[in-house]
Amino acid sequence: MKMSTVKILTGDIVELNEDGEERIVEEGVEVEVDRDVLDAWGTTADLLKDLESSEEALPLPNITYSVLQKVIEYTRHHIDHPDDVEWTKEFLYVLKRDTSSLEEIQARNEELGHLVLTANYLNYKQLLTDVAKVMARSMCGKTPEELREEWKLSDDLTEEKKKEIKDANEWCLDL
């Protein structure tokens, strides 16, 4: 029996050049996705109800092709093997500082960030929960400086503000 598929149109990846003009880095792609995979995602399940013809491509402008492929892989595996916890751990791995370079950790964290945003956009609660857990575990036991470095976050506090916060919460250090 042939499984029903639906065409999905992914979004473009756009960057700004030196002059502030947009430049398309990756064009959107049309992909055939199994209907049962799309039914697992709240957003597409709702959109499919409104889609008049299965010949129309379902537009998902907030999702890039590379991230969509990961989400499809995750969804297909969870449909076929719903209790395979070990596979999920391997799929959503976290890199450790002692075995990986900072660049590798930053790239993986960026990928996890894209996955969590996509899971939220698709209203795919299982993936959203799993990625959020992995992200939270990756932050445990790290200093704010390490987190800023690994997640490419800027420090928006001035030295004066940091001192003010430290002084106001000095009682915490005595515990």
C-alpha cells in the first residue's frame, strides 16, 4: 500500500551583506513528506484541513530545508519506534567541552536552537519537549560566562550593574 504524501515548500535562508542588503543563501525547496508525519505536527495538521488540493505545496516559510530534514527524520523514527529512548538520546546529543571544540559546541547549539524554534512553529510538542530537555541539561553546572560563550550570547550588563547585583545578593554566597 502506497503512503499518501504532501508537498512542502520550505523557506529561504536570507543573510544581510556588508551593505545591509538581503542575499538569499539557500533557496526554499519543495519536498514530499508522508501524510502521517505531517499529522504529527499540529500546525501542518491544521493547514492540511484547509488545503483544497493535495497538488498544492504546503508553505512553511519559517523552516529551512536542512532543519526540516532533521524534523522529518525524528518524526518518522518516533512514529515507527515510539519507545526508542536510546535513539532519541543519540539524535539529540550534547557535545562536551572536554571532547569538543568551542566551534563544534556552538554549531551544535545553533542546530538545537533551530530545532526548538521549528518544533514550536510546527506545534510538535514531543520534539519541543525533548530538545528543551537536552538544552537545559547542556546548561547545567556552567557559569554564565561559559553559557554566553557556548550559546553566542552577548553580555549586556555593565561592570557597575554586575557589582550592584552581586552586592545586593551577597547573602546568597554565604549559604
